[in-house]
Amino acid sequence: MELQLQLADILSLILYLGGMASIGVYFLRKNTSTEEYFVGGRSFVGWAVGLSMVGTSISSITFLAYPADAYKTAWFRYLPNFMLPLGVFIAAYVFLPFFRRGRITSAYEYLEGRYGPSIRLYAASAFIVSQLVRISMILYLVSMVIMEITGLSVTTCIFIAGIFVAVYTVIGGINAVIWTDVLQTVVLVVGGLLCFGIIVGRLPGGMGQIVAVACAEGKLSFSDWVDGRMEPISWGFSWTRKTGLMMLLLGLTNWLTEYSGNQNVVQRYCASRSAREARKAMFVCAGASVPIWAFFMFLGTSLFVFFKEFPDPRAAAMLSGAQKAEQILPFFVIHYLPVGIKGIVIAAALAAAMSSLDSSINAIATVGVVDILKRHLFPQREDRWYLRMAWGLSLGAGLFMIVGAMILSETESSTLQDIGTMINSVLGGGILGVYLLGFLTRRGDARAVGCGILCTILFTGWTLLAKFAGEHLMNHSSLGPFFALILKIPFDLYYTTMIGNLILFSVGFLVGTWLPGQDRDWKNLTVWTQEDTPLD
């Protein structure tokens, strides 16, 4: 495939990439301490932090996987997003005070005060693993855009994009992460609007045609794709199938997890200049993210109407599943956008990836240094040594991301949004349960939470075994009937996180009741023992 960009498009991309690199280089001079590298001197205003949180949360999953899901199916998987405002409200007034009292840097420092160092180490390790999976998936998504543009192999595209993002993130620190995320959020939204404007302009009936056709085809409904056809969802309670109610509960669980124990978010709390600015950032993020997600879902619906009006065999293959649906937006950008606009939209796709990758890579380095190296392996070193380790961990995360994306490029499955939801469910590890037990009760210490973690790991391992090896064990083993009995999952895998958190909270509470801990100072460790003093 030949290069499909004109000079104006190439100049747009060069300008964007050069701008990102220059911001990283500019802040390199400020990164003389871990305090500056990890939390930017705790000086950020709320609106900037909030927009950076938008950029981190929307990512390439928004720019590529959301349109793909709406193009191929409907809006069913958008439902969890409706719970973000509620999750943010709870986090702003219940969770935030625990992270703003004291000059903490990591989300997991609270866990040591509440339970002990072992639980802090577990949570930090679980975060690092889940983020490595996430950034690998995001890099894979953006590599498809580069592949469509250049005709290079997926492996080459992953390598080039991964190296660029890793290097710019390593040198920039959290200052570069936040300010580039602000710019990337704007670029991302502008890119989506340009695509939508072209679609509306080319359709004979414009917006009215999109709405009419989408309604007639059920593309704006909360329906699921089952056996090659759309089926309306149920709104009742069911563990065995996806329902509207369960997706809303799943969304609330995911957002509470995000805003209680995700370093990407808590690090923004710590980087804000005050608790008030941190709350402002949270509300800015929620107020912007929900409509942006809805817009990109509607963009996917609009692409369905566009290719129904202007059929293309390659688009039809993505709709049928013969090709991956995540290619639909890159395909439209390359083949249907005019010169000049094409480069801006491609820059938006790159912005979507970079705004998530840089945040996660920096957060991985922060947790690695603060919670593992400084706390357990190499305490009492000079700050400059920890700063060098942060650079090394950032680079290591970038290299892992590249390898992980290459592995994902070889997979065959449904839309990556579906895969991402299941991976997050499996790797949730009951983190929300750990925090809720700590925030809401005086029950449980490291022993009780350790029992909860063990039960959750066993539960998660069982679901993984049933999902990925169950059919093989049932059909190709002399113990097939036995495996058929014990590996039958009585619930949909989407609910793994929710059930895992319930298990951890329940086991921790019960064991904590049975094994009461020693007397201790509970000040500021639970909602019942917080001091009525101003937050930092």
C-alpha cells in the first residue's frame, strides 16, 4: 500500500508530533526531583487536571473502539458510562479526603496505614499488571491507524508508535502528561467533529437521515448483538446474561474502583493545588467525558448510515465480522476525508492514544518507585536515585507495552471494547472491596484482607480457567465430566469484577469480625473517624 497522505496532511502530523515532543523537552528541565516528576509540585489548577483526566479516560478506546461497537452493534455497552457522575460524586465527598490529608503520592499509601505494608504491596502490584495490559491494548488500536496510513506491517507500526510515546513520556514527567493531555483532549474532540461534519455533509438527508435510518435499524437502542441479529436487552436482574440493570451496576463498580484505587486518578488528586481544585477536576472530567463518549458512539452509528447509503465491500466486511470493526474509523478517515482534514483527524487518533499511554506509563513508574522500590526494596536512597529509577521504569513499561501490543495484533475475537471490559473485570482483583472495607468499617486488618484477597484470586483463577481452557478440558480429557461440572460458570464474565469485590469485602468483614485486631489509632482511616479539619 502506498502512502495515502498529501503534503498538508503530513504537515499537520509533523506539527502535532513536534508540539508534543517540545512540551516533553520543555518540562525535562523541571524534573529535578521525584516530587516534580510524579505530582508536578502539587500546583495544578482544577480545570487543567480535569481535562487531563478526560484525555486519560477517553483514550483510543473512545476514538476507535466506541465507534466500532456502535457501527457493528448498538449502544448497549454505553450503559456503564451513565454511572460516572454518581461515581464521581461519591468519590469527591467520600474518597477524596483520604488522599488529600497528608502529602501522599500514591493511591496505595492509605492502604498501609489502614491494613499494613503487605496489602499496599498487593494493590500496587495489581495496578501495575492491569495498566500494562491496558496500554498494550491502546497501543495496538492506534497502530491500526498508522497501518492504514502507511501500509507498513502492524509490528512496525506498533514499534514506531510505542517508541515515540515512551520516550516523550519518560522525559516529560507528570507536567508534560497533564498539559499534553489537555491539548490532546481538544485535538481528539475536534477530530471527531470533523469526521461527523463530513458524514452529515455527504449524506443526502443529513442529520435527519442518520436519526431515521438508525432508529429503523435499532442502532440507537440499548440492544445486544446475539447470533447475528439485534435483540433488545432486559432491564431485570440476572447473573447469567447481560441486562440493563447489571450493566449500570457494573458501571458504578468500575467507576468507584477507578476513583478509589486507580493511580492515574489519585495521582491527579495529589497534583492539584487544593482539595477544592481536585473536586473541580473530578466534576470537569465527569461533565465532559459522558457527552464525549456519547458523541463517539453516535459517530459509529453515523458511519453505519453512511456506508448503508454509500456501500463499500470493505466496510461491509467490518460490519459482518470478516474484518475487525475497529478498522472502520481509520478506513473512513483515509478513504473519505479531504486533504488537510485527514491529517488533523489522524493527529486526533494519535492524541487519543498518547493521552492515555503517557498517563499510565507515568503512573506505573510512580507506583513502582513509591510503593515498591522506596518502600520495600531500596529504602533511604537519595531522591536523585529514585528519579533515575522512575525514568527506567517508564522506559520498561513502554517496552512491555510494545510487546503486549504485538501479541494482541495476533488475536482473533470480537470488538476490542468487549475484550477490554472482560480483561478489566478479571484483573480488578477486588481492589474496590479493599478500599470500601477500609473506608466504611473498622473491621479487618492485613490477615482479614489477605484472606479476602486469596478467595478473590481463587475465584478469578477459576473464571480464567473456565473461560480459556474449559472447553478443551471438557472435550479432550478423561476427566471431562468432572471439568464440565466444576468449570461451568453460572454468571456472565462481565460481572467478574463486581462479584470479586463482593467476595473480598464479605470475606474481609467476616474474618475481621472473627479475628479482631489490636487497639490502634483510627484517626482519618475511616469515614467514622475522620477529623473535621480542612483538607490539604
